[in-house]
Amino acid sequence: MALTQSDIDTEIKDQQDAYDKAVAGGAPVLHHPRRDYAPYRSSLLRHPQQPLVAVSGGDPETVELSGPVFGVTDITEHDSDLTIHHRGEPIGERMTVSGRLLDRDGRPVRGQLVEIWQANAAGRYAHLREQHPAPLDPHFTGVGRTLTDDQGRYSFTTIKPGPYPWGNHTNAWRPAHIHFSVFGTAFTQRLVTQMYFPSDPLFRYDPILRSVTDTAARERLVATYDHDLSKPEFSMGYAWDIVLDGPSATWIEEGR
């Protein structure tokens, strides 16, 4: 029988109840999800099951010899505006997304490469493997990057993405979100996370978001509408900070 949303809802509730009971009994708060969170079916198939393998010679710097190199000269002032990469205007609600990259003590993390990628307003990615039968936007590719400034701040101009179906179960839909990548000072330090939008009705149904069983940690993935970031006659504004570690850390896709 096909897996239904009701089946997934039951599994999510069981996982959440078990977590809440464990924390009430003195277990530590989990800021990041288990890698084998059952309601998110593909995590059962692809999460690591073997011990880590040491890099050649035991020196992590060895990996950097074949990794990409990033610097200020690689980033242009246009890279952070996803609405101007093509000749025409993209379709959808234009918005400014801005926030700060912070360490566990609230100090700004400067000069860090931040990349984003997202679906278009119809919920479709500009990718060859994309199978969602929604229209492509010829004026929107959905990728951007920038460097944090001296205050740790980043800012992007983009289009609000749409929700889209995915194959986890029958009638599965992902809430609208933007993927964020932070590279740190080395390629091996890369962290990937997702930012969501306030009051999305799909939150309760999404096993990826609900895999973050700690309520406070889950809420930290949701941006806040910020009227001061909105630009008159141009764009809405959303604020979202990324905290790299500590009790207020932002969830990342591979755990800490």
C-alpha cells in the first residue's frame, strides 16, 4: 500500500512524543535531527552507516589541495541579486532576505561565503533532474552568493519560492524554503541549512522540518518579516540570522 500523509503524521507524532518524554525525563535537548529519522524515508537509505575515513596522511589540509578556493575577487556585487541575472524580470513576489552570521557568543563572522539556491515562484528548480510539472521561469535561475561584511551581515534580493511536491509519500509537499550554504574558512567546514517563511500551513506535514524535534531549534529556521528591510515599491523584507554553534545554533543538514 502507498504511504499516506496520515501514515507520516502518525510517525512524526510518535517521534515527537518520544523526544518530548525523553527531555522531560532529563535527556539532553537535541538541536539537530537524527540522521535516520524514519518519517523522512530517504534518510534511512543514505545516512552514513560506516565510520569516518581519515584523509590521506591524517592531515585535514590535504583535502584543501583539491577543493575550490574562494575570495573577495570571486564575488561580484551582482551575485547577491537573483532578480537581475537575466534580461527580463522574474515572476513572483520580490523580497530582500538579510541577516547576520554569528558565532556561539553572538560575535559576527566576517568575510564568509554564503550561497543560496531555491525553487522559483511556481516551486520548480532550474535543474535537469527536476521532475515537477510546474513552469520554468526563463528569467530566474535561483542561485546567488555573497560575502558577509564586517558586522557578519549578508543580504540577498530574490523571489519568494513556491512549495513543491516530493516523493517521500503520497501527496507530500515541501514548505517554501531557501537553501543556505556557509563555507567557513575551508571547504571541509561547509554547513548547509534551510530557511522557511512564517505561518506556512505545510510545516506540520513536512518530515524534513519535523525531523528537528526540538521546538525552539525548529523555530530558529523560520525567518521573521521585517518591515524595515522592505523596500518601497520594490520588495518585502525577511530577517534571518545564522548561528554556527552553541545553544542557539541553527540546524544544519549534517548535524554538528
